[in-house]
Amino acid sequence: MHALPPLSSHEFPADPVVFVDLETTGGSLGIDRITEIGIVEVGPSGLTQWSSLVNPQKPIPAFIQNLTGITDSMVRDAPTFDELASNLFERMNGRLFIAHNAHFDHGFLRGEFKRIGLKFQPDVLCTVQLSRAVYPAEKRHGLDALVERHALVPAARHRALADADLLWQFWQHLHRSHASDVLRAHMEQVTRRFRLAGDIDEDTIERIPAGCGIYVFYGEDDAPLFVGRSVRLRQRVRSHLTGPRRSSKDLRLAALVRRVEWTATGGEIGALLAESQTVARLRPPHNRLVRARRDDARDAPWPYPGAIAIDERDPGTGLHAWHVVDNWQYFGTAPTLADAAALRTRVLASGFELSTYRILGERLGRGLAVVPLVGSAAAVA
């Protein structure tokens, strides 16, 4: 992971950065295409500008033509993205990528590069988020609002190079108006790193399911550090490792993390069961272990004749999952009832689990959809 570019005594950063803006045929990643690219590259030796129309190889909708002034006839003889890709990649690769609503511009470029087999993996700074961080009392942070509030001078609007130049003007305004250490702290908060920690990068994060599940952070020598759960698994893992609102605990943990494993659980009950069992098995130092209380009943009777499967739907994905439990022991989660029955026969019983008892003791019989895995196949309440 490289640090943010150190700032010189003026507005020019000691390491080159690129201010980028795109015009497109619409807002849908993977469907719409780029029609214009504008780049302002700034570094210790000064400033260079580059722009090009791009043939999107599809019609530009009329309302987009009216908004940007870019027509089908203007892009008909323009180079395609494939023809520009090598030059573009060389200009931007390894630079801090700065854009307004950066998720949009970065997403389009990353998708186009990926389509032709190139990995575009810059660190990204969004000037919308930076404006919010520096000016929290202001409600509007769109580009038009920045122009009005900070007396920026647009050469045009909704044209790529002109809008990229507005971001460069905003950068200069910030460095003239705020102490460098204060501004740098804000930049550190809102910069989105491609490599977040150890072997974890944005590609890793994108592979994590969006719904319910658990995650395990590992540190040096693959030692388990922390087990967590969430109904928004991908979002929760990312929030540990990046973002402006991390707690001091998250910051300390992120400095130790080298890799992450995850398991989708198909629902919140499954996440609770899997998390508690994994904590008991791994005993990671950043988790609290379950301690017995006086009211815990290790001899509590199991209210079913044998193993059960708890049917739960993941609210994020809509998929069903079956959580297998027998005699207050969690055996795992399966995608179908048949898989659940097979899972119970494959896993050996290891005895009463205090955490499972606490999680299910009050919930069984109170609305959970339960199917016995022996005897009748009818659901019982």
C-alpha cells in the first residue's frame, strides 16, 4: 500500500495525481459506455491535460446529448476505448485517482479495462466525500455547488476535461484555505485504498457475499485475530478496514490484519450460531469468550426427538438456508433440507454448546420454522 502523495509547499503534490472525469451514454455500469475522457495530471514538474472523445459503439440517448452536447456524429470517427486503453493505462496507473462521485468514474474505467484484460487498481479519492469531510456544515457537495461556493471557473459543464479541471481548481482552493496537516488528515479519511490490509484488496472484498454471514481476520503467521458477523457481510468487512468513521478498535485491528475468510450463513440466526461456535473453536484475542452464568443449564432438556433443521431466509439475498442443530450443538448450515440431513450424519457430535443454548434457548418455539430430521417431516413450532 502506498501512502497519500506528500504535499509540496505549493498545491503541486510530490507524487503525480490524476483528476479524472468521464462522460457516458448513461449511468449503468456494464451497459452504458464512455463517450469522453478528461484527465488533468498534476505532479512536482507541473500540469498536463489530456482528453479525447470515445466512440461508445452504441447510440447516445437524446437527453444525454442535450446534457453534454456530445452527439452521435461527434463520436462516430472517435477512437474506441480499446484503441485508447494502452495510453490511458500508462497515464493513470500508479497515480492517486481523484474524481467527483469517484465510484462512478472509477467503476466505468475499471470495467472497460477489465473487459480487455487489464487490472486497473488505483487508490481512489472522491472529492464529494472530501468536500463533506472538510465542510461538514454544508448540505450540497455537487460540482455546481463547489463552483458556486468556492468561486471555481468552469470552462464548460458536463464536458470531461472542463470538469476534471474544476477538480484541480478545488484541490488548489483546499490547499490555499486549510492547514496542510488538517487537510491531509481529511484526505486520509476518505481515500479508498485498493489494497486494504495484507493480502486483502478490493477484488477480495468484491468476492465476499453481500448478505448474512461471518468473517475471520487473520494476522501474522496466520494467527486468528477476530471473528465477526453481519447481515451485510461485504459492507461490514470493508468498514473494518477503511472509511472515515472507524473506531479506535477497528484502527488497531486493521493494522494487524493480513487476510480474511468468510462464510455465508443464509440468515441472522445462522450467523449468530456460526460466529459463536467459531469464536469458541479459534479463541481469537479480539473476541470475548462466552462465560458460563449461574442460570445456564447444561442439563437443559433438548425439546426434540433428534436433530432439527431451522429454515431461515437471508433478507439480503432471499435465499433459504437450513441450520442443523441437535442437543444444543450447531452442526452447520446447508442450502437444502436434503443437504441438512446429510450434514447431520457426516459431522460427529462433540457435546453441549453453551453459546448455542443461549442463542436458541428462548427462540425455539417462538416462531422459528423448524423441521425435525428424524421422524415426521412436518414443521413444528
